[in-house]
Amino acid sequence: MTPKELHLALEKMPARSAQVLGHRLLEGRSRDECAALYSLKLPQWDVLFARAVHDFERALGRTPTDDDADAPRLAEALTLELHLLSQHRDEVKRLMEKAQADYEASPRYTVEVWARRLAIAGIIALTLYFYLK
């Protein structure tokens, strides 16, 4: 698989699962470091990682076994795609950063930012209205 295909699979995944894989494979953190980052015990981290791997497999178009019993196996022996993700970490991170920069430069991002600002201003105005009333 190419880094582009791996990046597209990460984009299709839920954000939390992509973040979990990112900490472990793209940043190269150990299982212990990742567990400490999430304030989890190692077996709990393994289950979280296994669920992220299942989401990754779904994003690749495969049908994973939704069994948390294979969490220790996945934590120790990575699949081929996960090894490739780890090997191509620099290119995948570059693609992710480029996608983020492209999104932030898009008109859609500008509209979303202004919509949030207007919503916050509306909430503040309503709060003041009801407070002063």
C-alpha cells in the first residue's frame, strides 16, 4: 500500500481511532507511553488500540473480527498494513499536514469559523438579555 492509500484510510476513520493509531504508529510511541498518555492500564490500552485497528480495517474495506479478545495479539504483532503505516510515517504525516493546511485555506473553513463566532455571539447576547431581564 502506498502512503496516499494509508492516508485516505486514516481520513475515513473516526477521529479518535485515527488519533490512537497516530500516537502509536506515526509518533512511534511505545504501548506503555500510549497507555500513560490516556491514563489507562496496558490491557485497556490494548483494547482501545484493537478497536482503532478494527476501524482502520473497515476504512480499508475489510471486515474485521469485532472481538476484543485479540487485543493482546494485535498489540504485539502488527498487521502488514500497520507495519506499512509505521514505515511510511513521515510521508503519511506530511500528507496529513498538507490536507489540514488545504482545509484551513478553503472557503468552507472560513465559513465554519465565522458560523462558530456568530453562534458564540448569539449565546452571549441571549445570556445578557436573560440576565438583565
